Amino acid sequence: MVGVEVDKYTARFHDLTRMVPHMVSTVEKLIDRYIWGVIPEIRRDVTSSNPTTLQAAVGMAYRLTNDVIRSSELTRRRPKETGRSTKKPSPKSTGQETTSSWKLRSNNSGA
């Protein structure tokens, strides 16, 4: 849901409230029904902001939707780094000797 889609949802919500006014007979019901129509990623945050007007709920939904969009763009641009390398280091790069190199040295030094 992009910010423009919040506007579309809000306009459609207003249309539906005019068609079925008994579903939103109080301000609390109106706000509650509006919140249940927003995307799940922001629904809990809009609810926890305790909006007292529909305009407050719409504004919060708009801001949070834009935040979700921005943060998802950032994660798509930047690959996750775990700090661990999946490639196993070679013994030469770590300064360790392998068993085969040790055997070669012991055979050559005794000759």
C-alpha cells in the first residue's frame, strides 16, 4: 500500500460509511473499522497510537505506510551482511600447515 493507496482506501472507506452508517454509529467504531482496513504491517502501530479522530488515524496510517515503503527500499538496496564468511579459509592464508605439506618436508629433510 503506497501513500496514494491510503488516500484511495480512505475515500472508499468514506463511501462505504455513507452506504452503511449503522456499521459506524460511534466515533470509536468508525476509527476501529478504519484501522482494520489498513495493511497488516502498520495496523498494530496505528491502534497503539490511540487516535481519537478519524483524521488522526488516517494521518498515522499515511506516515507509517510511507515509513514501511522507505525501510523496504533500504533493505532491497543493501544486502544483509552477517559478518561471517561462507568461504572456508585456506591453510596458507591462516599460516597453518597441512598434513600433506608436513609429510613432504619430513621426507625431503631426511634425504
